[in-house]
Amino acid sequence: MKKILVVQSSARQEGSLTREYTAQLVRQIEAANPGSWVVTRDLGAEPIPHLDGTLLGGWMKPAEEQTEEERAAAARSEQLIDELLASDIVVIGSSMYNFGITSTLKSWFDHVLLAGRTFKYTENGPVGLAGDRKVYVVTARGGRYAGTPIDFQEPYIRQLLGFIGIQDVEFVNVEGQALGEEEAAKGRAEADQALAAIA
Ligand SMILES: Cc1cc2nc3c(=O)[nH]c(=O)nc-3n(C[C@H](O)[C@H](O)[C@H](O)COP(=O)(O)O)c2cc1C
């Protein structure tokens, strides 16, 4: 039995490759771990607000000094962090938009990377507090970037997750989807293989 958090960030519901491949991956995880339950945070359907002055202002104050507004904003972040910390496995769907992750996924990371909750400062620098889980990331891209210096998606996501202590991260990349039929099919076949290897 595993507690699975699925974070979707494609803006589209129909025809999304990250949604298709994350769904396949979740089915595999469920089959291997009967009785698992899934919580989905769909950032495409319901984008979460960007960090703003209210939230940041509230973060700087003790809870008893926060305004109603600041408390409500902090509670929204807390809910996202609770979802993350309650999970054994996280499956992230990350569409590539303009060479990086979607702004909605960036916003999710901005909320969940919080000092005192998912990392802490120590004399020896920051230490992650959320390391006790596995993360799978499914990316989809029009071009091909894996292993090149202009892959700003995978190294960036690894850095963000590593910062909160999560080192066990596996990627499935669906690449080449805008490079013609043959390349698109090749990209899918590679992603299928990567999924099969996870099973
Ligand atoms: C706004 C936008 C920006 C995009 N930027 C890039 C890009 O910089 N590089 C790339 O290879 N593909 C880019 N694409 C193509 C997407 O990465 C590709 O369609 C991918 O399949 C999207 O994920 P999804 O299928 O889950 O929606 C972009 C697509 C959109 C809609």
C-alpha cells in the first residue's frame, strides 16, 4: 500500500502526454502495490496563486500575529506541503513550456519549499526534511533535450527536489513530439521503454 501524490501541470486536459504517461505510471504503481491511494493536485485545472506580499509577510511573523488574510494564505501553502509530506511516492507531470517547467509547477515548488517544513537551515547550510519518498517525473517536450546543456527542466527539478532532501528521482521523458511523425513515435517508444523498466 502506497500513498501516491500526483501533481499535474499541463494546461491541457485533452491530448496531454504528461497526463497520459503519468496515468499509465500510476496504474503500474497501483498494480504493484495493491490498496494504494492516490491524491491528485491538478495545477492545470486549478492553478495555485503565485507567492505574494500577503503570504510572504505572514511567513515572517509568528502565527499569533498574522492577519486573517495572512493566515488563509499560509493555510493554502500548508495544505500543499501536507499533501507532499503525506506521500510515499510523488508522480509529477511536467510539460515543457518555453524551455522550462510551467509557471504553475514553479508556483507549486515555491509553496512547498518552505523553511522549517521541507528544509531547515543549519550551521552547515540547508538540510532537506522531505527526503523520505520516491519521485517520478514525466516530462513531455516538442524537441529533444535530455542530456544536453539546454535541458533546463530535468536538472532544475532535480535541484529543487534535492534541496528538500529528495534524491530518489526517476525521469520518463516523452521527447521529440514536434519533430515529425517518425521522431514523435521514437520519443513515445523510448518513454514506453522507460515505463516498462520501472515496472
Ligand atoms: C506554451 C507552450 C510552450 C512550449 N514550449 C516548448 C519548448 O520550449 N520546447 C519544446 O520542446 N516544446 C515546447 N512546447 C511543446 C510541449 O512541451 C509539448 O506539446 C508537450 O507535449 C506538452 O505537454 P503535454 O502534452 O502534457 O501538454 C511548448 C508548448 C506550449 C503549449
